[in-house]
Amino acid sequence: MQKHQVTIIDIARKMGISKSTVSRALTNNANIKPETREAVIRVANEMDYQPNMLALGLIKNETRMLGVIIPDIEKPFFASIVSGIQHAAARMNYRIIIAQSDESPEIEKENIKALMLSRVDGFLICHTRDTRDFEQIKQLHSKGVPLVSFARICQELPIPKVVEDDFNGLFTTTQHLIERGKKRIALFAGPKHLLASRLRLNGYKTALQQHNIPFNPKLVKHSKFLTENVEEAMEYWLNLPEPPDGICTVYDGGAIKIIEILKRKGIKIPEQIAVTGFGNDSWASIIDPGLTTYEQKPFEIGQIAGKFMLELLTKGKPSMYSQLTISKGSLIVRQSS
């Protein structure tokens, strides 16, 4: 049988006073006598009264809840960002509600609607790989709703944005393979329209240019971060007259799949083909050979995003930020290169 939720009406009935008196006592209204407030709080505790936070939020015009929308909670990168946001929010007595878009722009839009109905005080959003229509968050911005964009960002609004060190990450991993003597370096890239993908492609191209290695478009394959994209790219590259001798990837999951394919085909890593990743996910050091990768700092990204949101809520604008804030990373060298 469902347990009855104790309300202020139950407390008022037990004490023989009005529900408005109970309400004012529980919200520390200055017009309530201290002895009355103490009596109401004592009875409320005895009855295990739990305040309706949404109702209190309606009264105060704040819920101290933040909406966080991410594409995939199972991926360590996004989970670590959420952890960073939660830590930043908790220090200011805010809580977060997490919504997962599952890489669907339609679900992302529904999540925004649902969180608005929950009256969150602000949104922290990482868009899906396919999000191209930002009209919904433009409307939120026009209404003064605090917004912070991270990882996969909306470039069309003057809001705080926090991203990984995309350009330098691929510049560094590409240069690392060149320094290891590799000349035909392929890039397993992300979707063309994403800012992160364009920055990483530019980092790759710049490293080649600085070492006088001609750019070969046949050695670049764009993907939606799907396993079948990796299989297709590898089949194409390995059947070229001159296959690549090194492969940079824009995420560790793709690099690990590439290593699996190369091992299955008996191709020596890194002697015949070296491989680098991006992210330094937890399994990068566990696989054989260990994956050389560019370490992101997703927890730090979350902390910065959370800090910006709290400053938007308390000051109206973060104290120090350019609209795009980059979280710096570093190269982790392992056996795959």
C-alpha cells in the first residue's frame, strides 16, 4: 500500500492551527513567533514531513536545480563531465537533473521541454552529434534562461562554452607519429559539421604541413562514432596501393576498434601501423598494446562549466571568461605508437 505523503494540511490539523501558519513557520517567515516556529518544526519532524521542493521553488522563483543534457551517460567522457558539474553545483547547494539525448536531436528537444516544466534554474548542454537546429535554446536565451554549452557547443549564442583542446590534441598526436618516422598518416575524424571535428582536422593538417608532408584527402574518413564506420574506413585504407603507416583517431573507442582489426589481420602495431587515440579513457591503458592518446580532462570541463553556470545565476555573468574556454590536455605515450 502506498504511504501517504505528509502535507502542511496534516501538520495544521494535528496542531489545530491554520495551514498558512504552518507554511509561514516552515519558510522562516519573520511574522511567526519563534515558539510557534519551533513547535511546527518539531511536529513536522515527528510526522516525517518532506517539503515539496518544486512548490517551494514556485514561491521563491528558484528550485536550486540545474538541468544537464548529455548525449550518452555510459561513455566515460560524458560521465566524468557530469561528475565535475555535480561537484561544482554541490558547493553552492545546487542539485542537478541529468537527461540523456541518446544522440537524438528530437530527444534533446524533448529533454529541454521536460526540464523547463521541472523549472530548473539553468541548463548545461552538450548537443548531439546531429544537432543543427538551435532555435529552441535561442528561445531560452531570449527569455533570460542561464545557459552553458560544453564539448559539442552552440556557436550561435554569446554564452559560456567549454571545450577540449581539439586543435592541439590532433596536432600533437599527428606530430608524435611523424617523429616516430611515419609518413602516410590517416585520420579517423568525426562528423564534418561539428566544431570539434573541424578543429581536430585542422590540427592534423597543420602538423603535416609543418613537416612538409602533403595532405592526402584519401587518408581522411569522417564518421558518426559508430563501429561500422571504423570497419568501412579500415577496409578502404588497407586496400589502398600504399596503406597508411599511422592512424590518428578523434576518440579512443575508434582507436581501440582499429587495434582490434589490425591484430585480427596480423598487422604489427606499431611497426607496420601505429595508432593514436583521443581522450585517455579508462580502457586505453588496459588494452594490448596500450593506446597512445591525447588525454582530455572531462572532470575539469564539468567543473568549469558548473562554475560558469553558478556565476550566471549569482552575478548575471561569469566574472572571467571568453565565450570559448579551452581545457588543456596532454599526450600520453604507450605501446601503440
